[in-house]
Amino acid sequence: MMIQTLRLTVLSSVLLSAAVMAADKPNVMILATGGTIAGTGATSTTTVGYTAAKVGVERLIEAVPELKNVANVKGEQVFQIASENMTNDHWLKLSKRVNELLAQRDVDGIVITHGTDTLEETAYFLNLTVKSKKPVVLVGAMRPSTAISADGPINLYNAVALASSKDAAGRGVLVSLNDQINAAREVTKSNTMTTDTFRSADLGALGYMVSGKPMFYRGTARKHTTDSEFDVSKLDKLPAVNVVYSYANATRTAIDAFAAAGDVGIVHAGTGNGSLSTPVKAALTEARKKGMIVVRSSRTGTGITARNGEANDDELDFVAADNLSPQKARILLMLGLTKTQNTKDLQRMFMMY
């Protein structure tokens, strides 16, 4: 009887200790969307030609038992897709779910596992539509989960540690891969294969992850999250906006096709400082006169597309993208068009976000 009582006392003490330890840790929700981090290859050396989005969120969590040392982690499978298949509808669903979770007192941060191809776009969309200062961190991998030296587990560990940190709060949506912390607005995938592909070429990383601890060296000056004017909670679709890429001998065919399809806006990824060839300028001018909003951006990958630089934006009634990439300019234009079609107001948004 005494032995049984002793065992019960020890068990109760262990359970109480575990409960206290759990209460001391932040609660992080992992929302899984698929991608390479959840991919599998035919062999352990398969790093191209693998199948993305095969591993579920629970297996991702089980593969990194160290997560329990930094947070109380739960998982939810939101989508299971390769990120080249990400759509506006996916973004709306994901943003609404993130906001629902962050409104709960028992959720301290969110990690979103994502394919790397469009990770920067999803991050920027959330940066403009999440209504909380709690950390939101996007993470992916360049090697599938079955590969030798797969980068997914350490990336996921760092992302959870970052989302658990009070230092990450209020900094907007963050992207964490390869031991680096980048801002959603500024980061882009810069290499097709290497693990250091995510770079903020213009302004640099915000900081680093060192032994599971964030080291921040700067912030981002542009408005985001709780300071954003965009609200998607009541939206079930976004305005039709597409990107047209410029090159030598570019024609007006794509622009005319998008205009005929009824697109509300178009982003021109121009050469240099967003310059316009003669046929492209003519097509965009006609499209604007018919009501389509035109944003000039650059295909170069870095630098500012200056207003009234390579084109007279005031005269043409165009909008300049500032230093947003074409794919991110498209996101801001879509969200801007849910508020206004006034080009002056849209230009204000491009200088603010």
C-alpha cells in the first residue's frame, strides 16, 4: 500500500512538473501547406525531380523532437500543394485562418510551412493582411525530407524558435531559412537549387538564428500587419491582376489579351528602370484609357522603379512600383484595388507598404 501511494505521489509530481514546464513555454501553431519541406525523393541523394507536398504536418513535427524544448507545438494541415499551385483563393483562406488563430489567447505565434517557389508572395500577402503583432514566420526547404542533409528540420526548428520569441513580435511577417531572418516585403528566392537561396538583395537580412535564438540587427520601415489598411475578412475573391514581362522585341499581345479578358490591373515588369518599348507603351496607354490600372516595375530584381523616370507616369496616369518586385507589386495592387481605383491613392500605397 505504501509503495503504491509512493508511486502515485511520484507520478503526480512528474505530471505537475510537466504541466508547469508546458505552461512556461509559448504556444506555437504550425500551419502546413505542402512544398519541398514536405517532399519525398526516390533516393536519399534525390535533390531534384522529387515529389513535393507528400509528408503531413504531424510527421514534420515528429521529425524534429527538439521542438518541444522551445514551444508547445500543434499542427494543422491547411493545404497540401506544391507552391507553384498557390492561388488567390489559397491566400484568402490562409490569411483568414491565421487571423482566427492569432485572435486566440492560447496562440502566441504561427509558423507556416510552404514551398519555396511562391513563399515570398504568400509572406508579403500575409504581411499586408494579418491583423496581429504576434510573430508569423514562413519556412520552407530546398531539399526534400528524404535527402541527405535535408534542410527542412533545422529550418523548422529555427522557425518555431523565432515564432516563440518576444523579440519577433511587431516586426511584420518573417521568413526564416538557412539560419537567416528576412522581412516578407524584401526577401526573394534568388537561386533555383541552393539552400541559401532566400536573399534580401537591396537591404539585407534582418538578422540571424543562432542556436535557436534570434539576433536582430535592423527592422523594416514600411507599414505592415496591424498598421495596414487592408482587410480580407469579408472577401471571397481578389481583383484580376496579372504581370507582363518585358524583353527585346516584346509585343503588345499579352497586354491586349489581359485587357480583353477583363483584368482590372496589370503590372509591367520592365527592363532597366521600368522602361517601356514603343509597342508596349502604346498598349498600356490604351489599356489605361479603358480603365485598367497600370503599374510600372522592373525585371532587374533590385533597385527602385522611379516615378516619372523612364516614363511620364503623371501624364500616362500610371503607378510606379518603388522597389517592389513585379510579383509583389501584383499583390499590393490587388489589395489596393479592393479599396480604390484612384491612381494617386494607389501610388500612396506603393510608397507606404
